[in-house]
Amino acid sequence: MAVTIRELEKIRREGLKALKDKLGVEGMIKFIQMYSDGKGNYTKEKYENPEELTIEYFEKFLEENN
């Protein structure tokens, strides 16, 4: 059974409304966060840069990645 983009959007919208109606906004957000995959490999990445994050480093990172 093929599902159109419009139908998927309707399912998503109605699902979010049902979650919000039943759990409230905060509960809806917490529920979604429970099932959202993170990105990257935290266990590996937390040791890649042992230096303290400085504002200068952060500003440089923003300049290079925007």
C-alpha cells in the first residue's frame, strides 16, 4: 500500500495533536525525546577534545561551520 506525502503529513500532524492532547506539551516533548535517535558517537567524541571549551574556540567553530 503506497502512502502519499500528504497522508504521511496528516498522520504526523494528528499523532502530535493526540500526544499533546493526552500528555500536554511538556509530556509530548519528553515522549518524542525518548524515541529520538541522537547523532554521532558520544562515548568516542567526549574524549576527542579533552581541552576546556572556551568562548574563542566556540566562536571559531561557528565561523568555520556557518
